[in-house]
Amino acid sequence: MVRILVSNDDGINARGIRLLVDAILTLPNVEVFVVAPSGENSGVGHSITYRSALAPKPHPFYELPVQAWEVNGTPADCIKSAYHLVLTDKKKPDLVLSGINVGNNLGRDVYYSGTCSAAREAVILGTPAVALSYDNYFHEEDYGEVVDIIQPLLSHFVQKAKQNELPPEVFWNVNIPHRKQSDIKGIAPAVLSLYHYDDQYHREDEGYWLKRQYKEAKRPDERDDYHLLTSGYITVTPIHIDSTDRGLLDEIAHWPLAGEWTKEEKT
């Protein structure tokens, strides 16, 4: 039996999380728990609650054979709550799945996204995790054939988790194009497209609203997630939680300011 924890950032009543659970339940020998925010938490990043109290409480979940709780906090709070407050038998999940998010999470979105942060928090706590996003931002109620599309990929991740074959300290960022299953070209390994849009603020009566201006790439990197998704591929990006640039550590050691430290270390 594979124990799966499901969360999201769109809230426990969002359609995407219901469809994700539907897809998971098509798999054999799975036990599913849902711990998700009480309401919308898109764009909150990896923020956590510590200046007020969290109060997880049971939540009905469409009469499906799962146990579910809502949390008055962020997606990262939900994962922490699942580990420390909700799963009282202290048995960790084998896999955490976060989503299905309304709209994609590409490039630097992984730093702002609550969907990705739930997956990242799971990895911090020692469990493999996958963030799933669907490119339907402009058609929020239309999830098309997403359940059938993601089912084989979910089966793959569940089997990998069961066999302890998913690497530690990595979560997987998955983006699904808003297309029919027959029109999807395949699954592609992808790098983060960090510069495919610019931030713009638009003035309205009450203040400034953050918008995006997407750029037309003259020579797009054929490996980047934005290019691949818009070309019709499901993108899969492994994201390591250790952001240390180890290649620069030796350079720092040769800074004049680092001289005294290196001398002390040698003695």
C-alpha cells in the first residue's frame, strides 16, 4: 500500500484537487490523505504561519474514500500540519502530490507558487513530491482530459516511490498543456525558463496591479519548460532544494577577505 498525501494552493474546494484525487484513485493499492488550505493561496510562495495559530479540521471530500482536512494556512503550512498535527500515527507518506493547479507554473514561478512550495516543503521533510499544474489559466473551469492525461505519469511516480527510487532533496515540477490527450506530443525533460516574461504594474483607481508581459524569444532554448509546454509537451523539471552554487565556493575561499578564515581552518 502506497501512502499518498495530496495538497494544493487553490484551496480544498478547488476542482483541480478533486480531479487529482480522482486520478490517484484509479491506481491500485493506494491510501490517500488530503490536507489543503481552507481557501485560495495562489502566489504565497513558501510562506509559513507562526504569528497566529493553525487549526486543522476534518473536511468532507466529495464522498470519496479519502480522509481530508482543511488548514487555515498556506500550502507549506498544510504539509507541516499533515506531518506534525494530522497524521497522528506518525507514519510519513510515501509520496506527496500537489495540485492540480489552475494555470502553469513555469520558470521562476516555482519560487512564487504555493503549489510548488507544498512539494518543496514535503521534500524538506523527507518525502518525494510532485507539483502538477495545468495550462488553463484563461479557461479555469475547463480541465479537459487532464485525469486521463496524468494517470500514466502518476502511476510512474507512485511506482518509483514504492521502490524508493526517487532521489532525496528533489521535487518534480510537472506542467500539462491544455490540449486533448491525442494532441499532446509526449513528456519532455525541461529546464526552467527564467526569462520568458517581464513584470509590469498597471495603475487602476485603487493602486497598482501586477501583470505579465510575455516576450517573443528570438532563439528559444528548446529545452526550456515554457517553449516545450507551448509546443505541446508535458514538461517535467527536477528541482533540487539545495540552491548552493558549489562552483563558487572555491572562488570565495580565494577572496582576500577570506584569508583569515582559511588560515584558521588550516591550523
